[in-house]
Amino acid sequence: MKSDNERGSTIGRRSVLKGVGALTLAPLLLGLGGDKGYTLSPAVDADRDMAKYRTRLVLLGTTGGMTWWPGSKRASASQVLMVGDAIYIIDLGFGSLARLAEAFNFGQFITYEGHPMQLELSSFLTNLRAVFFTHMHMDHLGDYPTFLEIGARAGFGSKEKLPIIGPGNRGRLEENHSGYTGTIIEAQSRDPALVTPSPGIKRTTELLLQAFATTFNDSARDEGYPDIPKIIDVREIGDPKVIPWPPGFKVPDPGKPWSRDDTCPAMEPFEIYRDNLVKVSAILVDHYQLYPTFALRFDTADGSLVISSDTGPDTKGNLQKLAKGADVLVHEVIDEAWVDVAFKGVKEGDPAYALYHHALTAHTPIKDVGKVAEQCGAKTLVLSHIGPANTPMARLKEAQQGFSGKLIIGEDLLQVGVGKPRG
């Protein structure tokens, strides 16, 4: 089976345009998408094959783990779905905003005394339709605070309130696998009932705005930045008034021991967002104690994209239901050989055992990911959230085993066409 990232017309690496040459070419390249009002940067739209696709995936960050990986320049988990000139962001791991700007940010320039000079500030997020968070780990939302402020100045919410959709408060701590006896950090509130060690996306957003109050207030009063709380619409999955759980699902009892039967029960996909371009569905997957963790499916008129989020290979059939027949499945992966070497000889009770246990129980090994994609009936499997980030390419290609479709090994700023090209 083909597994080379270079084959076919459905993948493309960005063309990096530098210096005055980029400024000269920009007006010519901006029209390649073929849609009136297209607002893509030269870096994204310079690939003519990709410009044929109305719906496409842009990988911003392709590694995972709340750490830095030596020798790797991969940012943490993040991706964009483009539908024409509309964009949707899924996760904002640390380092991903630099990739977002690299892919989409451009401006109008003049030549001043022989040098290019920008005429206005960035406004490339005016076509951002929604932001989604799969779960509340730092390698999926580490750049969120920066996004709230700098992104607001770059145009999100200028047309209508920006939906920001993610998990709610799970209401409990994890089991203590490490023997930790230190501080338990709690999100505070005037209402004692809202004090929690596991806030959801709504409370997290409120607290971030408070934590960065100085810069938010200064930017608004001194530099004309927008009123951020008034241009965002934060919605929690599981809020019965906003995005209710599907019928028959029960939130796990915080008084019970952790169980996969509770945190990843067999269930049906349920809708969490819809506009005139895309329908978004969610389902629980098995990131074990980091509950709730959602896989997301995006259906457009052109095709379908599924993001697995962080999960072990056994989701009680949930991912298979959500991703059935998907054009593109982006799935996380961990190198089991690295786990064996890095944690060799580790025993229960050792300081490193907790991380070893997490790696084994909450992620999908290379040897299993192809089988999962085959069970989903996905046409293309894209490996992302690659752990460790410096896993050799030869190891990652082994994910083709058990999968009859096309395998793509994700890289930051790689593009993948979704569905059929136009024309």
C-alpha cells in the first residue's frame, strides 16, 4: 500500500515565500482558491493542487505530550479545517499560534525607501467561524490565552460572536497514580459550589481573562482592542441548556472509582455545532482519566474529516461509529518502542510509573492505529499528535499495517484535501 507523503494530489507542503518576492507574488496567489473574497495567505494557497480543494485540512501542530521533544520543531496539537474562505480551529496546543500565523497571516505592503512596509495590522481571523477543544490538556490549549487577545485584534468576532466549544467541568480529581502529596490547585469562585480542581472551557476562559486582566484592559483602553467577553460565545459540551448529552448518557458519579465503562461508554455521536458550511458531531473516546475527551467529526458538502483526539485504541466502538466512511481520519499515535525503552524496568511504586501507566492506557500504539482506521472505513489516515515527536519515519510507516487506505504522516503546515477537488 502507498504510504509516502509525497504521492498523490491530496497532500501538499506549504511553499514558504520570503522577503520581497513574497510580497510581489502575493496578489497573484491570493486568487488561487477560486472563491470570491478568498483571504488565504500565500503560504497556504501557493500549492496549486491544494487550491483545487474547497475543503481541506491544515495541520498546525503534530505532536503531543506536556513536554518538549529534543531535536523536534513540531508544535503541539492543533489543526484547521478550511471550507472555502471559512476556517475552523480544532485545539490550540503550545506553539500552534505561530504556525497559524505562518500559514494564514498576510497583509498589504508598500515599498518604502527600498524596503517593504506593512500598511495595517493583521486581520486574517475575520473568517474564523468557530474554535473547538477536544479536552483540557495543555498540549491542546496552551496557546489559548494568547489567542484570546491577539486573535481578537486579528479579527475574530468582528462579524458575529465567535463560538468556542469544549468540555465542561468533570467535577472530580484523577486517581493518584503517582503518590503525589503536594498542592491541589482549584479554580476559585465567589460561589463555593463552583470551586473545582477541573474547570471546563467556560470557567477556564473566565479565569484566563481575569489572570491577564492587565494586558486585556491596557490593550482595550490604550490600543483600541475589542471587548473580548462580548465577541466570544463559550459553550460547554454537556451543558443541558446549550449542548446537552445524548439521550441515555449519564455523567459518571464522582463518588465512584474511575472506570472506562463510565468515562468512555458505548454511545451514539451527537451534534454540537452547525452552520451553513459544516455540521460537527462529537463522541467520547478513551483518554481514561482525562475525561471528558471528545473525537470530532466535520461534515461538509465536499467530504468528511474526523479528529480522534487523545485516545487508546478501544473506544467501545465509539470512534468507529463517528468516523464511519470518513474521507480523512486524523489519529493520534504513540511509539510503543519508545515506551518500552524509556520506561524499561519501571515498576509500580516507582516515580516514573504514573507516566508509564498513562502512556500505556491513554494512547494508541503504532501497531494498532492502522487497524482502528480500517475498522472506521476511513479513506485516508493522517498520523498526528505523534509521541514522541522525534519518532523515526520508518517506525511511523508501520502504521500502514492493517490499513488498506492511504497513510499520511503528519507534519506541521501539511495540507490534506478533503473529498473531491473542484473542477
